[in-house]
Amino acid sequence: MTPTSYTETTGRNTTIETPPQNPWARSIASLIFVSRWLQAPLYIGLIVAQIVYVVVFMIELWHLISEVVLHGADLEESVIMLSVLGLIDVVMIANLLIMVIIGGYETFVSRINTDGHPDEPEWLSHVNANVLKVKLAMAIIGISSIHLLKTFIAVGDMDSDGTKTEIGSYTPTGVLWQVVIHLVFIVSALALAWIDKMSQSTAKATHDAAH
């Protein structure tokens, strides 16, 4: 079979004819394209991790209920709040996993074809690599916020020496570094969002210039 050539029409109505690919080049290109399916087991592994987090959540919830039923009168509110924040932390990590599984598979492996499904996530209809990175950054900020809030609750019971609490061991330097790392996450997310906005503006300007 004789390789066929392809033509491409540019924005200035000029036609450029591209040379036909030889069979070896087409075979290598097909192999590279099919290799995206190597990522499928990775996403299946993340589904297994999601199941693990469901089990962890149920165990932590059972421990909280048991403590409240058996020692409800002696439990401090801060202990209960920390347990609840731990549950929220598990849920947010699970949400992060869902974003990576669905968004990553849709972006890098294959279309899921959920058009018209009533449960289709709102963000899936316009997901791409940049959108996925911004959403992941926002999810990481949420998880970091939960950990930082847990630290703030714990240091509220800090002893007079400034190093020990009833819930754990903290130092002023450690708390400071947690705040700094959280701020770095926020700045990184803002930078990613700004880069995504600039990319969209550039793509729109290029599209308008071509037409």
C-alpha cells in the first residue's frame, strides 16, 4: 500500500502538504500511542488505595464512637475535634485520589464517555492537564489546612515551657515551619492558576488571530 500524504490548511488559507510517513514511523507512533495504557494499572492501584482509605475511615469513626460512648463525660472537646478533623483529612485525601484517578485517566489514557450521565463531575467536562494541576494544588492546600488546624488546636494547650501539650509534642519552630510550608502551597497554587489563565489567554489570542 502506498503511503498517503496529508494536507493542512493554515489560518492564511494556504495549504501545506506534509510528506507521507514511512511504515516504520507509523508503527513506532502507534506503539507510543498505545503505550498510554501502561498507566491503567497505576490508576487501578489508586482505586485500591481508595478502598484502604475507606477502611481507615470506618476504623477511625468506630474508635471515635466507642470513645464517646464509653468515656463521653471525660472526653475534652479538643480531643473530639481532633478526631473529627482526622476523619475530614481522610475524606479530603480520598477526594484527591478521585481527582487523580478520574482526571488523570481522562487526560492521559482514554475518554470515560460520561456525557449526559447525571452523576458526571462538573469539572470533568473541561478537564485538561493544567486544570487538573490547579485542582490538585487546591486539594493539597485543603489537606494542609486540616493539618495546620489540628496543630493550632494542639498548641492551644501548650504548657508554660512552650514545648509540650496534652495531645502531642510541638515546638515553636515546628509550628512555624508548618505555617511556612502551608503558605508555599498557597503561593504554588496561585502560580499554577495564573499560568493556566495566561495559557488560556494566549490560546484564545492565537485562535482569534487565525480566524
